[in-house]
Amino acid sequence: MELEKEAAEAGDLNPGRERANELAARAAMAFANTDFSCATYNLKVAVEPLATAATDGPTDGVKLAATKALGNLRKGGGDALMQVLAGDGSDELKAAAATSLGQVLSVVDGTADQVNALMEASKVEGPVGMAALKALGMAKD
């Protein structure tokens, strides 16, 4: 509930925008924590909204949840994850982006730019570099 509260209180928002931010936070957390091994639903439709939330979310918490959700879905969003990884977010967000990019690339063919972003991030010491190295090992190509 902390994430929803943080999202709802992000900036000076009208009540409708507060509810929208809270709903975005809940949706991203649900996608990040759900087992999608059942292929009954076409979850690819969730990639674009989650990619937008990962790069342009109203709070770091929403960005983090959306970033993790993209990795959990493993349906796409590699360019958005690459942008988060190369951005100026926290180490926690960048490490989550690296991990999620690895999860996506374990299923979806990646671009050279996405792999290069992981290679660059792997040169950084700490959790970001470790996550990037692990992600490179997950990539299928």
C-alpha cells in the first residue's frame, strides 16, 4: 500500500489523477508479482503501458514496479528497459532494469543496442554491474 500512497501523492494532482496514479502502481505491482506460466491470455498488450510507466512513471516506485513487471512478462519492452538502465535512476532501478532486460532477452530476440547496454552496465561495480552480468548470461543469443 505504500507504493499506491506514494503514487497518489506524487505532486499537486487533482483527485482523478491521484486515482490514476494509484491504479497504475497497483497494476504494475500485480504484473510484477504474478505467475504468467499459463499462456491463456495475450499479455503482450500490457507491454506498451508498462514500458511507458517504466520510463515516465510518476514516481520511482511506479517505475520500479513497471520495470520488474516487464521482466516478469517476458514479452517485450527491451528498448524501455535499456532506457531505464542507461538513465539517471537509482541503482535499485537500474539493477531491476538489467535483470528485467535479461529476462526479456531470454525469450525475445534482442537488438545489438540492448545487448550493448547490458555490456556497458556490466562494467559498473556494485549491484548494477552484477545484475547486468547475470542478465547477459540469460540472453538467448
